[in-house]
Amino acid sequence: MSVSITFLGGANTVTGSKYLVCHGSQRVLVDCGLFQGYKQLRLRNWNPLSVAPNRIEAVVLTHAHLDHSGYLPLLVREGFQGPIFATPGTRDLCGLLLPDSGHIQEEDAAYVNRHGLSKREQALPLYTLRDAKACLPRIKAYGFGRTFEPLPGWHATFTQAGHILGAASVLLEVGGRRILFSGDLGRTDDLMMNPPESAPAADTVLIESTYGDREHPSEDLLAELAPALQRLIKRGGVAVVPVFAVGRAQALLHAITELKNVGELPKSVPVFLDSPMAIRTTHLFSEHTATLRLTSRQIKDLTHCATMINTPEESKALAKRHGPMVILSASGMATGGRVLHHLSLYAGDHRNMIILTGYQAPGTRGATLASGAGSVRIHGHDVTVNAEIIQLQSASAHADATQLMNWLRTMPKPAPQVYIVHGDMGASDQLRSRIKRELGWSAQVPEHGATLPG
């Protein structure tokens, strides 16, 4: 019996990763992500999958970011009854991310209905907090390097991918085939995470290509962040920093703390972490130290270097303070959450600063801000943007093109088949071309919905 892979997401786009592996009548889904960014992509979340959820027998997750895990509550609600496999770090992060996602979707729908902003009679959340909580007991954790059976006769092994806590590459062995899913690969020079482990031998590789067409700058995050915050402090402004609650928030906290410790920034400048989920995630770092390159002191500093803002009332009270100050708030691409209220309040003042901390998917508010637009749409209103926009080039948690190529080179022998996934078309195609040119391997960029040999 042959093995096939159907690309239900993460093909020709950097979001919605879902890869359905079929062997005979058995089906395993690797990653189960939400589509984010452009409206036409987000609308895919509302369309039924091409395979009924009750026909999928197991799910294996590479990591917890919502574009890899955020569809799980809907999959379970629509009939999926099998187990979900993840590393312990991914399991713990999903316990934070998925309920938060359901809660935000309920809040956003309620806001739209309350202010009459929906073109339909009533806006509905894609799924609810209750739906999210219902899927969590299905997650079974396995550590790195430990082979397990997602289904009888199928074998899977997690290896460290860097990127964020718990992130893994997945080697799936079935039907005499070895299929390697890179997941999101981290940087070899990441400030916080260990580098990805060497890639094992495989017949087929699915490799992400978020940065498949570019290289990271030579300067590190501290060198890039310091002059921006120094300018802000001189003019007494407020820096609003949209951050991903998982990974990016902690990287920025670590960077600011290190800058204060070496005297690049005054220790008196207040920093606020306004994201309950980011706060909970920060505390998780002390429970998953094996994948971190931080010292015990640096891990401890993460939870003490900022004022933690938990309640909506505390968040609103920040508006009564004067700069200089730094507010880190989710979400990282300004697609929702408390950061929208801070942007509404501070974007119009030229003394202030909006610091974008990495890749901004097309169609997001973050991409609009990065483009230099004079206004951004928030909660149905156009908000004028006069604040200085900074887009950090060194804050990404993704491997760049050369690091992706180097990861492939760690394989013991050439992979006969490479599929380029999880990237915009330009980035994916450039990586495909580079693989063919430099390695001489066969590589292609799958179409969304395509079924190809595994």
C-alpha cells in the first residue's frame, strides 16, 4: 500500500499547517493549524475539511503556535475522536494557547455584535473557550528522542527544532517510508533556544520556508533594539510592542533585561507585559529548561524584569501613565487582543514608537503598519499612525534560508523527495530553486489541497 500526503494547509502560504498522511485506510494529521492573515485565508477556517474529522485517527503536533495547533478545538467538535501527540512543552503551551484563542474569538464576536459591526445578523466565534478546553485531555506527551506509535504500525519520533518551547521536527515511519516534517525550525544563533538537532535520514522531507528567500542580519537583537529604545527614552515616548505570547514576548523581555544589565538602557525605564497568556508562558520557561540556552539567573530574570498586567482594569490603567515606558502586548501581528487598544491610544503621537518583532503575514494589521501606511483599521475605525514604526529584523524565531539549507545538509544522505511548505510563494520557490541548485535534490512546492506521494 502506498503512502500519500494531502496538503490541507501550509501550502503556498505561511499559515494553517495541516498535512494528512494516508496509508491504506489509516489517516494521521501532522499539525492542525488555523489560517491567519488575509481574509480569504481566514475564511478557509470556516470551510469543512476535505476529509471528515471522524475519519482522521490521530494528530501529531510539531509545536503549539496557533497556525499549527489552533484548529484542534474545531476538529474535535466536528467529530475527531483520536489521540493528539505532542512534546511536553507543546502540551503545556496548548493548554494556554487554545483556551485563550477560544476566549478571544468569543470576545471579538461579542464586540462586533455589541457595536453592530457585522454584516450578518450575528457574528459567531469559530469555536469557544469550552470547545478549546474539550480537546486538551486528548493530548498525550512524549519527550524528544522517544519513539511512539500514533497508530499501530506507525512510528513517530520528536527531535528538537528550536523555535519555541517544545517545538519539534517529526519523523514519521509508515509503510516502509520515512517522512520528516521540519516543523518551524529555529535559528542556530537564537538568544534563548537551543539550535535544531541534526535531521535524520528520510525518504521525504517537508521543510518550512518562512524565511526561504532571505537572510537574517548580522547584528543581534540587542544591537538592533538598543538604539530604538534609546531614541524613545530621550523623547519621553511610549513603545507599543506587539508580541507573540509564546517565544517573542520572552525574547524581548530577555533582550531588554540584558540591555539594562550592561547599561545600554536605564534600569528605571518601566516595562509592562500586558498579556495574561504571555505571563503564564513566561513562568513555563522554568519548567522546560532542557531546550533553553539561558542560565538559571536569566530564566529567573524573565519573571521579574517587567510589571505583569493581568486584569483588563490594570491594562486600562496604563493609559494614565506617562512615558517613557515599554508595553509588550499580544498579538504579534496585531490581529487581536489588548495590543489593539494600546495601538489605538498611542499610534497617533509622533513621540511614540510601534516595534514590530518579526514576520508580519500579509493581510494583518502588523503588515499594514510595516508598510508605512498612514492609518490602520482597528475595531471598525481608521486610526491615524504618526508613531515611529520599527520592524526588528533580528527578532525572528525562524531559521533563515542558509540555516534551512544547513539543516538539510545535516541529513546522513540526500532525501529523494522534498516538499517546500509553510511559506509565501516567493519564499518557497526561492528555497526550492536553491535546494535544486546547491544540493541537486528534487524539490517542489505543493499546491493547497494537492495529494502527493509520501
